[in-house]
Amino acid sequence: MTRLVRAELFKLRTTNAWWLFALTTLLSTLVMLVVVAVSAHSLLQPFAQYLAVASHGHAANLPPEFLARLTDEWTLGHPAATQAVALYTAGQLPGVLLACLLGVVLITSEYYHQTATTTFLLTPHRTEVVLAKLVTAVLLAGLAWLASTVLSVVAGALFLHAEGYGSQLGHGDVLRALVLNLAAYLLWAVFGVGVGALVRNQLAATVGVTVLYLVGASAASTVFELLNTYVLQRDWVLTAQVIVPTVASAVMISPTKTFDQSPAPWVGAVVLLAYGLVLGGLGVAILRRRDIA
Amino acid sequence: MTLTVNARRGRSMNDGRIAANGLVKEYGDVTAVDDLSFNVEPGRVTGFLGPNGAGKTTTLRMVLNLVTPTGGTATIGGRRYADLEEPTRVVGAVLEASAAHSGRTGRNHLRAVCIAAGFPQARADEVLELVGLTPAADRAFRGYSLGMRQRLGIATAMLGDPQVLILDEPANGLDPEGIHWMRELLQQLAAQGRTVLVSSHLLSEMQTLADDVVIVAAGRLLRQGPVEQVITDVSGQQRVEALSLEPDKLADVLRRDGAIVSSSGTNALLVTGASAAAVGDAALRAGIALHGLRTQQADLENVFLELTAGQAGIR
């Protein structure tokens, strides 16, 4: 197994995949850091200043409901720990997607490049091949998290310092967010390997995962709202949104409730892990019997 | 070091005989391989012949556990491929020419296999040298010609110094020099006592390369055995062509000896039932001058076409 994982790592290192993956992870983290820093810069100001900027200098004659919304946003976002969490996990949105896509491509590229024959000749026990890829994907997702986090924490702490705050690294919520962020990287990598084992067409698998990841949550929220309004007016219908992987991920990561009826964060983690395992298990079961031609 | 030791140990335990036993593969309504049984012996090059769509590739893939048979079994040295502990040390297979990541170099492709199989990295350089690919070793696979891809495939198969080699249409894309090189290599490997199974539809090439043949069509076995024997079995007795200025007189003499003689143009006779030597002796005894004498060898191509006639390749 160690040999197979080492071979997988070597295979990645000897193609463009390696630096493309690393570069995209770091660049996207950097872009997200800038976006988060801009918003953090205004939220970290005292309320009066925040209001002046947000209303473009017309704070005196704001409609009351708009003023109320700005007050809420500031109250929620002003604590330095909240902004530290946002900064330190800035690369999450693209980073987690990349980790997932890496998991997908680890398997589908075997078909895309017709190397599946060589791979399965080398290791006739196909479950071992998939397990090695799973371990590889999880290792690399962890590495991606580490790279993205180191970059974010260094840049974020410097930014907070410049704003007149400490790094907030001693804060429980901040540490918890860092760990949950890691969990998201790892679980989505497992999810990706599961999808790859099931859908061998590289284009279909990568596009499918990307679409699901980017619009899954909002699509799910629309569908479940409609179900709740027209079919069954129970709260648990809305809670059930958590069965959509993207919603599960949001529920797991979010320090506050993602939506009013959202379940506890661990439910999200369990759902996401279950997806990875079920898809992977199904994929392996099919792969074991599939003819390699 | 461990490589050679293990390979030798493997060889002594395992005679490297390939045995297919009632192999069946159905794809929906089509029976691609139909109750196919044959043996492939060590120390010989065996040609696996059949028209397109005869089920050759499917059969080879069943032997290698890549395709699951609908029925029957295939073993190598008495064990199924999936049960071999270190399959790459026992069997090397070359199945398709384009079997490496297009962005990876040939050397790195081989190194990845070395890592996965636990071979020393230096083994990659050795097999590159063996197949003459060293000058292109550090070029990306996408720049390889078909012939270079075949060579890399053979190099991959040879990494584990296997007792058994299975090659599917290895001559595809090779130039005449490449074909010559491959023939020498495969014959040399067989001479070392290895089992070599080669599928092909290049019959003239097979006649020079193979010791034994297994001929299939429409998924069924038609003939198997040593090349000469299969040819004789199918085409019947040898014929001898004799050239003489006195054909009628020679024909009389030969008929008296019990041979069947027919005329084949002016001054030429076709003789069945007598060897070239017997014809020559008879002519000498009768004082007839011979201007030419040769045995007409039916070739594999005639035999193959006769055997597979009417067995449409595409089903």
C-alpha cells in the first residue's frame, strides 16, 4: 500500500498536475484573502466610521430598515475573532473545490490517459488501487490546507496587526475554524475519489462536481423552500437540506447557524463523510467487475 | 539484487505455462469468446492468430484479469492472474501502444511502475537500454511515435524480468527494422525458457517468428500446434515441383512409383506422394535431366485463409 501511494505521488509529481494544483491553490487563496481583507477593513472600524463608509457619507438620512441591516452586519462582523476566522480560512471556497477535483482526477485520468490497463496489471486487486488513491488524495488535500492556511494566517495576522488587533490565534473559535477547514478539505477529497470511482468520464465528473459545489447550496435551498411551502409545511423539510453535500459542508464549517432550521455541525460532517464512503464503496464495487478494455 | 533472486525463485516454482479452459465472454447477445481452450508452452513463441473481431484481445485480457470471463478459467503457471502475489515478476504484458500519461516522460513512466512494484529505480534505465529507447527517455510520451510507444510498452513489460510475456499486436506501428528487432528479442526471450504469446494478424511475420500457433475465429478455436504441423494438417501433403525437358517420361516413371502427377505448364510437373529426394532419385535412375526441383511449402497465410473462410470477422 505504501508503495502504491508513493507511486501515486510520483505520478502526480511527474506531470503538470503537481504545480498547476499548487499554484492554483495558492493564487486563489491570495485572491480570496484580498476580498476578505477589504470587507474586514471596513467592519473592523468603529461603528460610526463603518456607517459613514457604507452609506457613502449619507448616514444621517438613511432609511431605518437599511440602517438596521448595517447595524446587524457590523455587530456580527466587528469582533476581531470573526474577521480572523474569515481571513484564516479565506482560501476555503476554491481550495476545497480543488482538493475535491484532485480526488476525481486521480481516478478518472487513468481512463483518460488509458493507463488503467497498466495500473490494474500491476495491482490486480482493484480495491487496493482505489484505497491508495484515497490515501493520496487525503494526504494532498491536507497539504493543500496547510499551504493555504500558512499563507492565510501569516498574511491575515499581519493585516490584523496593521488594523490594531492581535492575531486572535489563542481564540477557541478561531482554532476550531482552522480544524473544521481541514476537515472540509479532507472530506471533499474523499468525496472526489468516490465520484471518480463512480463516473469514469473525466469531463463529466469534473464539471459535475464543480457545478454541484458552486450552485448546489443555493439550488438546494430553493428546492427545499418550495417543498416546504407547497408540499409539506414542516420544519424538518428545511433541515433536510443538509443531505445536499454543499449544504452539509456549510453546516459543518459555519460557526453560526447556516439557516434557521440547520442541524448541528457534526451532522454536516457525517453527511459529507457518508457521501464519500457510499460513493467510493459503490464505485469500487462497480470497478471490481468492470471490464478494462 | 532482490530482483534477480526473486525472479529466479519465481521461475523454479512456476513453469509459466498459460492454460485457457473453456473461456467464454458474452457481451449482450454477442458471444465474443466461445468455449475457448488452449495451452501456451514455455520456451516457445506462440502466435495467437485470428481475423479482426475473433476475440483475441478479449481473450488476452481475460487471461490478465482485466476482463471478467462469463465462464471458464485462465491460469498462468497454474494460478489465476489475480492470485499471483507479484504479477509483474511473473507476467509482462503489452496491450496497447498508448498506455502512458501524455505529459510524462518515458523514464518517469517506468519509474512509477518501479515504485509501485518495488523494483529498484535503476531497472527503468536497464529496460530503456534493452528496447533502445534511451535517447528518447526524457521526452514526454506525447511526442513518441507509434513504434516508440510499442517499445516503451515492451520495456514496461520487461521491468519485472517476467517468465511470461503476452503481447497484443506488438508489430503495429513498427517499421521493418523495428519488426526485425522485435522478432529477435522475442525469439531470444523464448530461447531463455520464457513463455511468449503474441497476437497478430501479420501472417508472414508470424510464420518466421512463431514456433506454435493458436488460430481462432468467431471466438472459437480452429487449430493449435506447431506451425509446420498445422500447415501440413490443413494443406495436406507437400507437393513437389519438378522441371524437366522430358516431362511425360518423368511422369510415367513417377506414376510407376505410386506418386500422383499432374502437369503444371510446359516442362513442369506437380508431384504429390513423393518427396523431392525421391523425385530426384527416380529421375537419375531413368536418366532424365532435372532442371529444377523444389518443395512447394503451403504457407501460414493459405492455411489461415482456408481455415477462417466464411467466418466473418465482424459480428
